[in-house]
Amino acid sequence: MKQEMTGGLVLCVMGLGLSFAPPVWLWTLTEKWKTKDGTGPSKSYGILLKSLGVLFAAAGCALAVWGGVSA
């Protein structure tokens, strides 16, 4: 398997993980310690995670497809 295809698949899996994981889980793991009251993520945080997930998944699929074609 080529490096482009492997990288594309990794990006695609990361993107799908960000898209479908509940924002509260990711916020608890990465951002909760930075707050004083720990009330939870904002709606914009959830929108940002979902948007990045879609972007990563699209970039990963494109890299996997076009990386394998250019051989």
C-alpha cells in the first residue's frame, strides 16, 4: 500500500471519528482542564468539530483515491 493511500485512510478515519463522536467526550478529554467551572462545550465547539471532521474525511478520501491513481 502506498504512503498516500495509507495517509488518506488515516485522515478519513480521523475525520469520521470527529464527525460522529459526541463533542462532550472530546471536550472532556482535551479542554475541560482549562476551565474553572467545567460547564461543558459551547455549540460553536461542536460545530467546529463536526466541520473539521467532514473536512478531514473529504481530504482523506481524496488523498486515498488520487494518491493511488497517480502511480
